[in-house]
Amino acid sequence: MGKDTPDWGGIYNSGQFYPLFDMAELAARLGSPITYDRRGALIWHYAFDDGIGDVGPATSGTGSAVALSADIWENPPFSCKLQAGSTDGAYARVDRRVAVPQSLRVGFQASLRANPNVSQVYINLWHYTGSTLFFSWLRADLDANTLVVRVAPASPVTVVTLDAAFPDLTTGYYFAHFKLVADLANHTLIRALVDDQEYDLSAYDMASQADTSAPHVLTRVTNEGHNLVNSVVNVDNLIVTAAEP
């Protein structure tokens, strides 16, 4: 019965060949969504595993809806389906409010899959200070194939075109990764990313207006329709980061 056979497993010390002291590095090796831009410290991440109860859904217009999708996702088992209705300007969106982090260099990332007939998709980053609202957004205009960012001043509405030949996200049926980063200490923009494309925003400030809401950070994803059809954007992996370089 081999009783005299040495226990080969017991005579060697067990240990890692490459110990990991950096949990962000471990997360990246495990395929975390932060792999797309590993800068920043992860402070909130939601992949709709528990439904849409952890975000604030809102709709406007006939046919607009927010619901889970078990058929399309970046991380299983669900994504969130934002359906813009069949009236011009109809929208579906989800919001998430978080406490203002101690490190005020903040980023917001969302994974988006746009189905045919999607018109415009926004990701928003807002900072309420108690007296002022500072805000910016990235907008992918899939009708005009452009990518723009909202900058100061707030009135008139001021946008900067980052890409005048933005790819059609409705072809290929894949999740694109949008990220907007700002310094909430001085309310300057830092950068925007869409997949492997990075845009320097350091020359621009966030727009602002008076607002007495309690201090917090609000993140938002909106699908806004102008094609008079019930167009759908699937959203997954909402991520808020702090301590961005």
C-alpha cells in the first residue's frame, strides 16, 4: 500500500512564486474592469448582480424603460437595459450618488453596448459642494459619429469636440468603455477615455451653477433618443475611482 513512500507534498514549503502586496494588481490580473485604465483607486463598482436597486432609474417619454437584461452583459449575470422611447428627446437613465472622497481627483467609468438606432449616450460626473454644482459629461453622438465633452461656461452650453469621426458603436455588438476624470478640488477636467483612445482635457474647467444640495458626487448614464424608435443601450460595470493621477 506504499506506506513507506515519502510524502513529497509535505517536504516542500508552500508559498507564492510572485506574492501580491498590491490588491489593485491582483484585481487587474483577475480581469477586473479597471484593466482598461488601471489608474485610480476603486471606491465603488456595480455590475447589476443585485438588480437595479443600487442605482436610481429614471425615464421620460413614451416607451422609455429601465430593466435588467439576462441576455446581454459584460459581466454575468445581468446588464442594465436603458431603452429610450419613441418620442424626440425621450430618455432612460441610471444615477448613483456617492460621498465626496477625500482624494478629489475622481473618475467615472461605464461599460456601454449600443444597439442599432441609438442616437446619443451620455456619461455624467457632477460635484455638489453645498452651494454650487460643478458638472461635465461625455456625449457619444451616434447619429453624427462625434464625441464631445461639456465644459465651462454653463451658459451658453459649451462643448468641445474630441473626435469628429467617432466609430459606430452599434456595429460589432461589443461593450465600449467610457471614462471621465476630473479634479474636484479646483473643478478642472483631467482626461477622457473611450477604450484605448485617451483625450487630454487639462485645458478645460467643469461648468457650474448655484445649487444648495448637500455635498456629494453624482454619476449618471443616459440614453437619449432622437430617432423616434425604442433604442436600447446596455450598461454594465459602473465604476467610481479616486486618487486619480
